[in-house]
Amino acid sequence: MTNDIIILPLVVHLFFSIVLMFFWNKVDFQKIFSVVANFIALVVAICVFVFVYNNGTQVVQSGNWEAPFGIVFVGDMLAATLVLLTAIAGFAVSIFSTISVIRARLRFGYFSVFHFLLLGLNGAFLTGDIFNLYVWFEIIIISSFVLISIGGEKNQLEGAVKYFALNFFASMIFLTALGVLYGLVGTLNMADISLKIAEVQNRNLVEISAVLFLVGFGIKSAIFPLYFWLPASYHTPPSAVSAIFAGLLTKVGVYALIRVFTLIYGGDGFLNTLLLTLAIMTIFSGGVGAIIQNNIKKVFMYFIICHIGFMIGGLALFTEVAMAGVIFYLIHDIIIKTNLFLISGLIYRIKATNNMKKLGGLYANYPKLSLLMAIPLFSLIGIPPLSGYWPKISLILASLNAEQYWFFGALIFGSLITLIVIAKLWSEVFWKDQPKLSLPKKFIYFDQLRLGQKFTFIFPVAFLTFVTLYIGFGAEHIQQLSQRIASELINNELYIDAVLKR
Amino acid sequence: MRTLILKSASSYLLPVLLIFSVFILLRGHYLPGGGFVGGLVAAIAFVLHAFSHGLDKTRTILKLHPGFLMPLGLLVAFLSGIAPMVFSDLPFMTGLWAENPIPVIGAIGSALFFDLGVYLVVIGASLTIIFTISESA
């Protein structure tokens, strides 16, 4: 059973978090162990990716129960790619966490819960059973509740309550949608549902269940008008936690939307119009929100919302070119958003604030670091040949081909807003002279850290920047990969045949 | 709640409830019961003891911190899950069963060890929660 390899990412993360629980009080050991563990997980994820790339879609029937009845784990190209991206982001964030997250937080099992979060993410990407997807979502949100509220500062708990309430509500709606769907088709295996849903007579009920899924996943992936919890909560925990949330938590919602709306509700006219409208509104409201913010972290948060719209809109167009753009954008976005929040953590460590008005002079004092930070910022805008440029070409091309000029306009608007806001951020934070203000005394500044400690801040940013550069300059490989995933998603017979062994 | 009746009763009830919890754990495969319910019953036994004798005495009976039971239980459940992958080349979580049933306990399979893991996690989690609350109260 060599295809067992696709569940190895789950097995290793579960094992590591159990080991970390045994060493609950030994924080220094946990730091080293977690970094090593994430490195091992990265190696495993690369093996899984290469294996799936060479051998096609892999299926593991857990418990040896046959496909429509048991829970299956399906490693198709999309899942393998996302597992790899999760491992890359997890590795970077675990190194960043070692020094930047204060000891009082690490003492309460931070790393153990961090591995549980990664376990949940990997599980959500790999499962082929829609109820199992719900279970992985629960694991993700329970772990993220712990991570967001650990430390217990006042504004942190305020953010946590908002996050908790809305995500719990989303889970409830997701579960309702599951119930309706199960009542219609009598199966929970996604491949099996895909076959049986075409025969359902009551199309209205099918669309109702689709809209319920859209609302449930929409809250999680922060699309218009359901995104209000995100700006209220993501800036409150430490930067390392915000980074993993920004990079992966909203993207798992996007992944679920992609999976459900290609495999189960593919090509439905009404739903695609709905998705497209929501996408345009999401781009617009996220972009406008980003202009007025003064906190770097809040600016980046509104960018998350804005750029979610790009992906949802591409999904709504439902052509191969558009899907390739969506997948490329997803790959680019996971790395870049994780990196941006790590950068905001690094800036906070240097200047003890994230407020643009109080920041300044970074370029004069840290020219090399500024160059390092410039690359992800410019990639976000999509300056050719950096990584944001390539998926936007596919998306713009697809929107013109489909004659969706509103979405075309929204894409241009979103890119322009990104450019304006990053230009403003660059001039405020990097070029402007440092304004005179009283800096807090009891704060460990970046300059006071030892060389090894500085390394834990710079290495993750440099590592993710390197990956971004690869995505930009090796765009040919990523484009091939995205096109392969897109054709697998659009022609979903391959997935269904692999799962049901037809 | 330091009454004499409860105090003497709980000393006898502790072992009885623990045996009962193991009974529920073992009958759980085909009949109502299992690791979760068994774990709760075992946790109740210790909570009752803590009510009547005080938290410190229960701690001395337990010897180890209840939180330690959580990773231990998770490890047992985890090992029962990967055992088929390691030993017989079957998918994750496939049930492995011993050929000959053992008297009293019955057929032994990897599902029993999974349930045992759940049992330990539930005891650990509920005792940690209740002890922490009663400490701060």
C-alpha cells in the first residue's frame, strides 16, 4: 500500500503534537522540537507532492472500508499542492514563533496546538468525505480559538469572541447544508454525491443547499458581506499567529468553495452569477477598506479580503483558463500573505509599533532588510515578473473571454488599489523620516537581540520571499501545475473514477 | 460537603465506580458504552472523592497530574490507528483482531485500544477542567 503516503502529513503532525504535549512544561525543548518537526513535515509534504505529481490521484480508504461507505482520503494534485504550501508556511511560522511569541504564551501549549492546527488544515485538504471535511473544520477552528486567545490580553479576547461567534455560526450553517444535501442524495462521499446530485428532481432544494454551503464557507473565507469578523480579530494575536491565520485559514474556506463548486455544483448558472456578484463586491469593499487604514496589519487584512474576491470570481467564471488563474493565485496568495504578516511582526520588533503615522525611516536604517521586505510587497501588487503578475493575466484574460466586464473592472480596480496602498505604505514606513515620539522603554528591540535571535526573525521572511521569487521567476512550472489542477477540477470524472475505482 | 456518610460512602464507591467504568469501556463495542462514557464514569468517581475528602487527598491517590493522561490516551489511540499500516500493510485505522477470544474480555482488537485511548483522554480532560475550577473557586 504505497499510496498510504498521502496520509503521512496527518500522521506526522498528530504524532508531533502528542509528543509536544508530553513535554508541556519544557518550552525550550518544544521550540527546537517544533522547528525540527516542521522541517520533517516539509520533507514529507515534498515527498507526497512528488509522488502525486508522478503517479496521479491517490486514494486511501481509511479502515479499509470501500469508497462510498467509508471515509476516503484523496490526494489529487490540488490537495498535494496545498499540503506542500501548508508545510512551507508552517515551517516559516514555527521558526518565527520561537523568539517573537513571548514565553508566557508558549507555556500554555502553543506549539502543540499549532501542530493540531496544521493537522486540521492538512486533513481538510486531503479528505474526500464532506462530513469529514466538517470534522477537520472543527479541528481547525478549535485550535485557532486557542491560538487567538492564548495570552488573554483584553483586545485579544475581544477579537477572539467575535471570531468565535461568527465561525461557530458558519459551522452551524455548514452542518445544516450537509443535512439538506444528505437528505437529497443519501451519501456523504463527495465523488458519490457528484454522481447522484444530477439525478435529484428537486433542483430548488439543490440550489438551497448550495447557497447554504456558500454562506458557511463564505464566512470562513471572508467574502462580502460576511467578512466583518476578520478585521475585528486578525490583528489581535501575535504576528506569528496572524500569519498562519492570514495565509491558511481563510484559504481553507476558498479551497472548500473550489472543491464543492467544481465537484458537486459545477457549472450552475444561477450560482455562478451569485458568486461573481459577491466576488466583485468583495474586491471593492476590501480595497476601499484598505485605503483608510493606518495600521499595517489592518491594511494587510483588508488585502486578504480584497484578494479573496479574485479567487472567488475566477471560480465563478468556471473555465479552464480562469481556474488556472485561481489556482496560481491561491499558491501565490498563501505564501505572500503569510510573509506579509511576518513582515509586520518584524517591523513591530524593530519599531515597537505598527502604526504607519508613527513609523518611518526604515529604509535609511535597514537598507538590506527593506530590500527583503520590498520583494513581497511588490509581488503583492503584481509588478512583472514577480509572482502576483502571472495569475492576474490568466484571470483578466478569462474575464474578457467570458465577457464579464464588471469582473474585469473589479480586477483592475483591485490591482490599482493594491498599488496605491502599497505605495502609500512604502513612502510612510520606509521613506519618510522617523517622526519624533516617545518609544516604550520596556520593550526588547530588534537591535538588542543576539545574532541567533535576529536570525529567527529574518530567516522565515527570507525563506518565504525566496519561494515567492521562485513562483515569479519559475512561473512556467507553476503555470503548468495550475493548468493541470484546473483541468482536473473541470473534468471531475478523473477524481470520481479514482475514488470509486470505476 | 464534608459529611460523614458521603465520606465513608465515597471511599467504597471509588473502586466500585472505577470497575464499573472499565466494564462500560469493555462492553462498548457492540452494546451501549465505550471509551467516552467509561471515561466520564471514572472521572465522576474521582470527582466524588474530591468532594468528600478534599482535592489534595484525591491528588495523592491519583499520583500523577490528570493532564498527563491526555497525551498518553492520544498516543494509545494514535498507535492503534497506525498499527495496521506498520504491521499488516493495511490502510490507516483498519481494525485488527486477535484470532482467539480471551475469556471474560472477549475478542481483542485494535478498536479496543482506540477506545482505551479515548477513555484516558476523557478522564484526563474532565479531571483537569474540574480540578482547575475547584482550585480557583
